[in-house]
Amino acid sequence: MIVLDSKPGGNEEREPLFSIDGVEYTVPKTVSVGLALKYFKSARLYGVDMAIADVLETVLGSAGYDGLTNYEGLTPEDLAAVIDVVTKKMLGAMDTSGKSEPAPANSSGS
């Protein structure tokens, strides 16, 4: 039997991801496996775009998500870079190899 006990809550460690006009926005250094599971369910029910939007808002928090939403100078490349980092954090939560980021899908393993 696998026993799952809740861990005591506390302040999560955060790190800077981007800044807008000198205001720094942070993300958790690590995200929960539960967030990855929520992403998979949301992608199945509503599509990948909606699932990514939900994960972005969760990881960035209201201030970070609103900051991006309201930033008139946001380019598709900037948004793609933010999505890339957040997605890697989320998928990294599922990694059991001890690495912080998942291995590339096309790795040969040799």
C-alpha cells in the first residue's frame, strides 16, 4: 500500500521569471505533481490552449498573469518564452530521474 501524508504548508521558494518596467514577477522554484495532473485533465476536457492558460495563471499568480495580460508590449516570442519555462517546470514535476527538467523527447538514450 502506498501511504500519502500531507506535508506541512509553508512559504514556497520563488524565483524571478520576468520583469515588466522594473517590476519583477516570480514563479515557484518547483511545482507540484498535482498541477501536472490538473493540466492533463484540463487539456483532455478543454484543449491544450486552455490548459496552458490555466497553468500559467496558477504558476504566475494573479499579479504575474495580470501583468502579462496588461502589458501592451508583449510579443509572441516573449509569451512563448514564459510558456516554455512554465511548461518545463510543470513537466519537470513529473520527472522521477532526479533531473530538474525532462529529457528531450528525441533523446536516443545512449
